[in-house]
Amino acid sequence: MLRFRLLAVCLIYIYITTLVQAQPLDQPTITRLTDAALPRALAQLTDFLAIPNDGNYPEQVEANLAWCQENFTTKGYTVTRLETPGMPLLFAERQIDPALPTVLFYLQIDGQPVDTSAWDQPDPYQVVYKRKEQDGSYTTVTAPADAPYDPDLRLFARSASDSKGPAIAFMTALDILEQEGLQPAHNVKVIMDFQEELGSDDLPGAVAANRDLFTADLLVIIDGTRHVSNEPTLTFGARGIATVTLQVYGPRDALHSGQYGNFAPNPVFATARLLAAMKDERGRVLIPNFYDGVKLTEADKREMNKVPETREEIRAMVGVAEQEALGDTYQEALQYPSLNVRGLRAGWVGKEVRTLIPEAVTVEIDMRLVPETPGERQVALLRQFVVDRGWHLTEGEPTEEERLRYPKLISFSSSLGSVPFRTDLDTPIDHWLTAAVTRALGKEPVRMRTTGGSQPMGPFVNLLGLPAVSLRIPNPDNSIHAPNENLRLGNFREGGDGVCGSADC
């Protein structure tokens, strides 16, 4: 029978919430309940996605917060709005029994900004269904009427995968438990974040100010994309992020390239030389001490390389002939900090191109962090690298004196985002979630030591000491953060019936 892949989390959640009961639900019963919930869940997801959710805009944050507040209040949860210096957070709690353990669930509600002109649909917030053809193109189709749904259909909308879809799956699981009168095996706390894509700057302060509210035994993160194999996935860590903006200055104003070419230096070439010096041709960062502290034992490598993948498969998936030379495998590469040019602007291109020497070049850099390489250190190393190459740092726009004195002018600004975290494998939270996924979905999950992306879990891990694991749901080829983000609706439910039918389930 076909299953809605997103709602596979319902199977997992229902299993783990009833895990310590004398007679937890068997797999056929769970399957029946989730099948019955599919139409309503899909309709609810469509309504939720229709609310724009760019965390830069207070009115969009408030609209999504109000939707979540009503949803959890209706479920009988105690809901608390947490004010911060920036945007609010929303906390929901249901106390089952003080003697039971408490699990804190993290939901991301906001999404990346959208460029409507880059999407292949009129409105990125209005759901469009498409079928993927053999040549990789997509054909728009009408919305499915009844479950089970065609597993090859995809739902296109901003935040379908990252991460309103997973949030709706979690909420649907709560509804099923309530409808069936099932008693969860733990107390449930939920934190909803409306600025994850902006770095969740206010989350650490909110956690520090409300430590008692967030007290829990475990943290389960309902966010993130599955492994490239699209197998059930648990991720035990995430890299942090620090960003840097470089502004490289040329002439005071843009100059005619005919009149001033061969006289006025073009800042693009100086910028190119600076960026090229940061990495060698194989992709290793050349900034001194950039990788200091990162050590992978042979045991670490054996465990992480159990993940079912090859470099050749990943190269084929992303369309490159050669990977960068850091670590012997893709999983090993994720254990190191990275340096990326995420944006570059100088002059004009396309129909607006002009024969000018640009007055400035803007470079946007992101650095992904691991626990051994804190953001403050990495930013300082990059800053020193720029200075050591003869650049004069300005405080914003250079003065006339600076322009006439220094041939290499640059401004440097930085921001620290999420901090990295890592939860050890072979620990109670690992055993608990791995057993839940295995019993509910019929196979052991892919267990990744860390993901390449960032998640704002540092406050919970570092301030509260919570072990944290990410339960990942969406398909890996979902174009998150990009135009045409999508969620695959279903595939064959692996494992078959009766997985949880054994007496020890």
C-alpha cells in the first residue's frame, strides 16, 4: 500500500510515545490510523503553507504564531508566548505524569525568503502538485482527491519540506493519539521557532531566561532532510555557522572602462586574488589553523562510514566531476569546518551590463563550524588572513585620506549564528530513537554523526545539557532554500505490515 512519506513520522512518534505501555499499538493499527489521517493532514498542510513565513517580517511571524497557538490550544496544550528582544517564540506543554520522562520537540516554522520570479508557479505559498517525468522535468497536475496518493507526485511550495511539512506531520501524530485515547509514555514539550532561517538570535536568551520551562530529558528535532539515499535518517549533530561580509573598494565612483581602463584598478581582480588565496585547487582552506582541533579516530571513521553512500553517487547527484579533497568520504568531510562564498556582486550583468570599472565588490561568506572550531576563532582567523595579505581594514566607506594612501581597501563585518553540537552515538537517546524507527518503519535508520547544515540547538545542548537528535523526514532532492522547494508525497511503505506486531514491540 502506498503511504504519504511525510506522515511516516506519525508511525515513529506514535510508536515512541507508547513505547513503555503494556500493550503499545501494533503496526497494522498504526498504519490504519495514519491512512485515515492523510486527507485532513494534507488539507491542513496546504492551509498552513498559504501563510507567508519570512522571519524578517513581524506581520508574517505573528500570523504563523497565531495559527500555531490555536492549533496547540485546541489539542489541550498549555501554550505560552515567549517575548524576546526580537521576534517571539511559542512554547506548548502537556504534562502527563511528573514521574514520566519529558521530551522536548523542536519545530521550525519560518522559511527562506522567496523570489517569485524564479519559481515555476504564480505564488510560492500556494500549493501546486507536479509529477516528475523520466527526463527530470515536472508536469503540473490536479490535486489528489483521495488517499492513497500517487507516490510520484510532489507538493511544491515554500517550506513544504523546510519545515512546515514535518511540523504538520508531528501535529497530526498528536491528533491521532488524542482521537484514539492513547496515553503518551512521556510528558511533551514543544518549542516553535519563527526565525530559524535568520539564525535564531533570540533563542539562547529565551532558553537562559526560562530554564525551568525547558527542563526535559531528551530533545527531538523535527527538522532536516533525509540522507541522499532517502532512507529513514537520524542525525546526531549539526554544524554551526558564522558569516562574514567583505566590501572591497575600488575607485570612488564607477568609471568608464575605455577612458580609465589600464589606469584605474578594477577591484574585481584584487577580490579574485584574495578569494583564490583562501582555498587550494582541491578545496582545502589555506587560512592558517582553520582546521585545528579536528581529529577523527579510526573508530569514528568506521561508525560514520556505515552510512550507505559513495562519493561517485553523490557526485552524480549534484553534477560535479570531482569532489573537494577533505576527508576520505562525504561523511568525513562533514566533520570539518567549511568556507563558502555564498554571494558575490560587482557591476551589472545580462541586459543591464555596462562598460564600467565597478567602484566596489561585495563578497558574502559563510563558514560552517564544528564543535572543535568555534565561530569567534574562525572569524578571527579569516580577518587576520585578510590583514596578512596587505589589506587595510576600513570602518565602512573609506575616507579620502584612506583612498589616496592604501591601494588595497576592504571593510570586514561578521555575525555569529547557530553554534555546532554533537550527541554521542550508542547512548540512550540513540537506542530509543533507533528502536522506534526500526520497529515503526521496518528497517534500521541511517545514523549520521552530523549534518552539513546548521540548527539552533546550542542553547538546549550547552545550557541545559540535553542530548539532541534530528528525526528527518523529507526527500533529499527537495530544493530547500531554493526556488521550487518541494515535498514528495509518498512511496511504498517499506517493511510491510506486522513490523510492530511482535510481542516485544
